[in-house]
Amino acid sequence: MTGAFLYDGVRTPFGRYGGGLGGVRPDDLAAHVLRALADRNDLDPAAVDEVVFGAANQSGEDNRNVARMAVLLAGWPTSVPGTTVNRLCGSSMDAAGQASRMIETGDAALVVVGGVESMSRAPWVLAKPAKGFPAGSETLHSTTLGWRLVNPAMPARWTVSLGESTEILADRYGIGRAAQDEFAARSHQLTGKAWDSGFYDDHVVAVPGTDLARDESLRPDTTVATLARLTPSFRAEGTVTAGNASPLNDGAAALLLGDESLADRLGRRPLARIAGRGAAGVDPDVFGIGPVRAARIALRRAGIGWGDLGVVELNEAFAAQSLACLAEWSDLDPGIVNVNGGAIAIGHPLGASGARIINQLAREMRHRGSRWGLAALCIGVGQGLAVVLEAAS
């Protein structure tokens, strides 16, 4: 078996709900990052063995298989196949995991992976009536986020909102409002510093026809005091607010994965090797703790421990959820987590986030000279995913 290597990655700025990318279809966002990745690497698209994209909402303009739609819209040859993965918030990390296995087994030598989400343009859905000509009213359901058309056999305690689930974790781990707001303020401040330092400039590609140059949800002047003025969103006396949770966003990201021989074709060495993968399930009502076991599995498969890590990217679905994971990872130095900011400030377009944090992790590893790094995220309905990267020699 050969190794699977990450050579490059790009993403769009992440737009806020109804904001700067709200007028752009998700299939066009996906096509844009494909073209950008090919152009900056002087890559012949015909050489791509497979395109694997993640998307959580596939019921609208995503057109069910947004990977294939992106290939066609990007003007790539029709001979390039495309498949779409849906593991909700973990979709593009799952895409990277699946692609890395293709490469390791020799089924592919060059795979473009990524993810896309337009939460602004997610459609409303109407259940088909049980019989023709219904006499009563029908209900439209938003597909933007969370449960809809719930199966009545599903236990009610599992179908609470993501916010309520986070309140459960906050209670369980004793994570108060002040700690959550401090974590959220750090996210905005570090993201702002990273943008100002140029960290994002070399891999964030603006979308043609839009004016968005930076992540739109970013508020670098955010403080604990400003966040403290916000009211709870899910419980009257709760601690989870719009300020200490990730927002609704639009965006896309893409990664270039390949075997070792791709280095000669591109004329440069890769950023990192995918050294370990982990997936885990937990009760849906505590979905946010999903990364805990997934990360342990990935570390074990990579043959390393917590002390070997130089950088960690943990997707910030909610501050309380992230803090609960850090409480479980007691051997991890929290100072190496999300050093360039996280999803509370950057945004969380569901299908794109996994690819975003993998690329961000690899770039920070190279910046610091770190050998090992971990990327992990939680997934609605109770799952977690993690990937371990090893710096390329």
C-alpha cells in the first residue's frame, strides 16, 4: 500500500446566512473551488481519477450529486467521475477519508475532495400527502439545519435541537456562560489576527461576482463583555447564545490528494500525509461529544499519543461542545487548539467544514514545523470524525 498525501487546498470566504454568498448556488460554489485548485496547481483535470465532495443538504440546487454537477460546471472533462458523501457536518472530512483509502489501496492516484453548503439557499420541503386531494393544511419544513419529518419511532429525547443538546452537555460538564463566551471571544480574536497576518491569504479564493474577501461572520473586536449581553437562544435560563455558537453559513472548500508519485508531477512536495482516521458514534442528544472517541481511534491508528501533537483543529459547532471535548482530552494542551480561530468566527457551512479544518491544520503544521496534527469535528445525530496528519518529509 502507498501513502495518501495532501498537496494543496483552497476554500471560499465563508458567507453568513443571506449574506455575501447568498446569491450563489452551491453547485457554482463547488465548481469555483475545483477550478481554483486546478489553476493554481497547473493541473490537467483529465488526470483526476475521482472527485469526492461532501454536502449535508442535497435536496435543492445541490442536485443530489453536487460533486458530479461541480465537475460539469467547472468545465472539466466528462470522463472525470464524481460522488457525493453525506455525513452531515463531517461530510467533507468523510470524503477525505474515503479518498485516502482509494489512494492507499491503489484504486486512485489523484483525487480532488471537498465540500460545499449553501445554508442560505437550502429549500423548504413538503411531505407528500398520504392520499390525493388532502382536505387540510400542509406544513413546509426548512432543510437549513436540524431535524425535520421526524420518524415517530425515534425516541423523543434524541430529537432535541442541536442547541438544547449543547445545553445538556454544558450541564453535564459544568461549563458556564462565562467560559463559553471567553472561548467564543478567543475564536473571533484569533481569526482576526490570522487574517491580518496573512495566514488565510494564500488559500482563500474569492468567488467571482461577489464582494466578499474575508469570512463574513468574523467580528475581531468581539469581547466577553459584548457576548455577555446576548440572551440565551434555547432555554430561558440557559447558557448557549448566538454569540457562543457557530453561525449559519455558505461556502466551499477543496483539497488535492494523491499518492507519492504526484509530487514529481506537480514539482513540489506534499503538505502532509493522512496517517490515521477515526469515526465514532454517541447518543444523538449529546452529539457534541462525538469527537472524543473518534480522535482517540485516529491517534491509535496513527501510532501516536496526545503528547506528540503540535497542532489541533477542533470544529467549533458550539463553545460548550468544544469545551466538553477538551475536558475529556485532559492530556491535550488547549493552547495548541484552533490557533488561527475556529468556526464560531469563521463559520460552519456544514459540508465544507471538514475540508477547511484539514487544510488549515496542514498549513499551521508547516508554519510551526510540527510533525503531527489532529483535525476533529462533531456531527449531528451523534457521531464524530477525526483525521491525523503527519508532516511530509
